[in-house]
Amino acid sequence: MTTHKAHCLVFPFPGQGHINPMLQFSKRLQSKGVKITIATTKFFLKTMQDLPTSVSIEAISDGYDDGGFHQAKTFVDYITQFKEVGSDTLSQLIQKLENCGCPVNCIVYDPFLPWAVEVSKNFGLVSVAFFTQNCVVDNIYYHVHKRVLKLPSTRVDQEILIPGLTCMIESSDMPSFDSNPEAERILEMLANQFSNLDKVDWVLINSFYELEKEVIDWMSKIYPIMTIGPTIPSMYLDKRLHDDKEYDLSIFKPMTNECLNWLNHQPISSVVYVSFGSITSLEGEQMEELAWGLKNSNNNFLWVVRSTEQSKLPKNFLEELKLTSSKNKGLVVSWCPQLQMLEHESIGCFLTHCGWNSTLEAISLGVPMVTMPQWSDQPTNAKLVKDVWEMGVRAKQDEKGIVRREVIEECIKLVMEEEKGKLIRENAKKWKELARNAMDEGGSSEKNIEEFVSMLITISPK
């Protein structure tokens, strides 16, 4: 006899930025009595430094067990093979759980993998889409799918009015895939997230209602949408799950002690924290401009440069950092626990690529941002940070697509020192409070999660 209320099979796209928010949502469900099994690929599990012990994890095959995405010749090859092999291995997992006396009631899947809906329907399960990007970006891809909107092929600015959005969007604010050779195929996959969304029972968005009211209200007329975020560990938000302090999953080993020991010796709100996430790669020229922009800003900085990227740093840059005066010093590390950094009282602002997980973490912890978006949804997130939520500035590229050191220096000073930065910092505090309230008892996201659990209990066999 089972003791849990229901059993959810959670199926993320095999990337850290996709698994982490779905893992955090899983922890919330599990705290309310729902059994969780996370299904991810064999290769992705091999790459993990640590694995969460709070939830059950099962491996399936994507057809590339030795190298994952990197083993495939092209992105299209990977997605095609994943659909063919993954449909079978996911089905086998569902059958295995059934045979073990732990039947699945619901699949929560990443819309990057829309074929999971067909698998769930074959077994008569509830299917739930979990969008790891915000609702504004989802709205844009929805209109691309409906062929109402075409993403601009050039960066020449023109204003675009998108149904459901209250602000005008310029071409440079739209999702961009110019730097990726398989841009057309990636965009096709993003639009295909909506290919069978009319067949699902619920649509979950990793955001919170107060952050995107207008677009959520608009899209709720089309799909059964629920905001369930921010999906970051509870101890950084409502603090109701006392054992939920970290994501518990990382493909890199963080230099935690070195980062914290250095931060603990810096003045309050004096440090610029710099990170471009786990995937984004900067060109050598951009890396050099960023390095000197940070150094010339006369602010202390903590810069995450993955080990594979450190060869792009200017010659002798690291050596010079060690010799600088106490007024201008920096620390470069290969990886760090980002939430602990953003929460630290020494951090004054976050220079970010504006990936949605990083952006949502900064919102949740009330950290002002300097944004340097590179591709995908990042330009749109940067637009929202600057002009809608007004808790940051955007460092603009020149005609060659490079953000120059003078611009970086100016943006940092704007947020850290000048009078305009005061309003940015006040807004950052406001959004931090609203994010916490959304996940706290009686909050908008918490109510949605409770409703979701109630639905699962209703459909779960007694």
C-alpha cells in the first residue's frame, strides 16, 4: 500500500538550466506528499558532480549514451534520435514503475521534448508542460509558432508590438540565434513547444504572477497556465523547507571556500559579481573588453570564468590582479555556488548574460543587474530587467557586436555609485519581497502548487 498521494514522473531536457528548476519544483511537490521520479539521460547523469538524494532519479537513453548532445553530428540529429529512442526508453521506465507497484499518475515534461505528451497519452496519464523560460518569452515563441511573428534576421532596430505584451519590443530585444550555425533548427524546436500544447492538462511557468501579470492573463485565455516560481531553493525565499538549501546538482565543482573567504573580507555592497552561466562562451575580443572594463571600474569583482574559457583572458591579467592595490582588486574562479554569492552582503550588483535562471535568482535575492545578453531569450530578459522591472541596465553592443570596456565601466558605475542606481536598488528590493511572498504561505505560486497537488490527488487511484 502506497503512502504518497500521487506519483509524478518529471522529464526535463538534459541540461543543468532545465533540470534545476524542475528539480526545485519536484522538491515542493514532494514536501506535500507527492512521490517524484526524475527521468534524465544516461550521459547527463555521468557528467554530474553531485546528485540530489531528496528525489528518485532514473536513467533513460537518448541514443547517445557515451556523449549526449556532443556525440551527435548536428542538433537536428540529436533531437530526432532523442525522440525515437527516448519515446521507447521513457515508456519502458513507466512500465517498470508500474510493475514495481509504484504506478505513475502524471508526467511533468519539458516542452523542448513535446513527444512526451504522446507517451503520457499512451498510458492514460495526466500530461503537464513545464516551461523553464518566462511567460513573455513563451508568448513570443507562441506567436512564432502561429506564424503571426517572425524573429528579425537583422539587428537593425524597429519597434514590434506583440499581442499580450504591454510594452513595445525592439528588434534587438527579441530572442536571437545569429551566432549559432543551427539557428533555424533551434528556433523550430522552440516554436514546436506549442505544437501539441492544446492536448496537455496544465501548463506550468517558472515565474510568478506579480512579475508578469498582463502577459500571464493574456496567455491564460489560451492555455491552463499556472505560475509556480521562482524555482530556487526554499531557504533563499520562504524558508519553509529547511533542508532545501541548494539545487543539489551541478556539472562543475564550485570553489565555495575560496569565494566566501574572499567575499567575507570585502565591504558591504562593494563587489560586482560576474557570471555568464554554464554554457555561454564569449569571443576572445569580448573577454578582453570585459576584463579591462571590470578592472577600470575601480570596483572589486568576483568573476566566474570556466576553466575552458580562461585561455581567453588577456595576457598577464590574473597576475596583475594579484598585484593591484586594495582599492581595486578582483578574484577569478572557475565556478562558484551562485545563490550563496548573490545572497552575500558584499555583492553590490550582478553582471550577467541574463539567462532566465540567473535573472530569476537575482530578482529573488534583490540584486541589481548589469546585463550583457548574448543569444536565445537573453536579450528579451535584459529588456524586461531594464525597462519593465527597472532593476538593472543593459550594456549595449557596438556595430561589431562587442560591448566595449568603456560601456561596461559606465554601466557598473551607474548601478553601483550614481544617483540613478538608487531607484534600481529600491526596485530590486521590491521584487525580492514580491518573489518571496509568491512562494510563501498564501502566495500566488504557492496557491497554484496547492491546486496542482489537489488535482493530482483527485486523479490518483485510491
